[in-house]
Amino acid sequence: MSDVMWFVILGVLNIPLYLFLGKIFFNGWEGFGEAIMYWFKPDLWSWMSGEGFEDMMAEIKLAIFFAVCALVVYGEFQLVSGFID
């Protein structure tokens, strides 16, 4: 099986973990939606409306969340590929 297929399989199997991590990072869907909103909102608009710090923190949490999810899948891939090869 190709490496890409393993990444896809592990990515799909980890959906419950992503949901759990999202609840920890964002305290539910509302916080996640807010972080996505700030991600697409230009930073200048946030600073001009007095939400600059909230924007920055939400974007940092979102970036860390995505990095943790990616690292989990990569770590599992390394573990699985060690047993398969």
C-alpha cells in the first residue's frame, strides 16, 4: 500500500481524535467557528474594530490545532510504516 493511502486512512480514522482535540482547544464548535472567522478576516479590520488580540489568539490556536493533528497522523504513519516494512 502506498504512503499516501496510509496518510488518508490514518487521517480518516483520527476524526474522533480531531473532534476531541477541537473541544479542548476551542471549547466547542462556537470557538472553532470564531477561529475560522478570524482566519479569513483581514487582520487590519480586526485591529481597527478592537478585536486584534482576539484575532491573533484565535489564529494561533487554530494553527497549533492543525499542527497537532498533522503531527499525530505523521507519528502514527511512522509507527505503522515501521511495522509494515
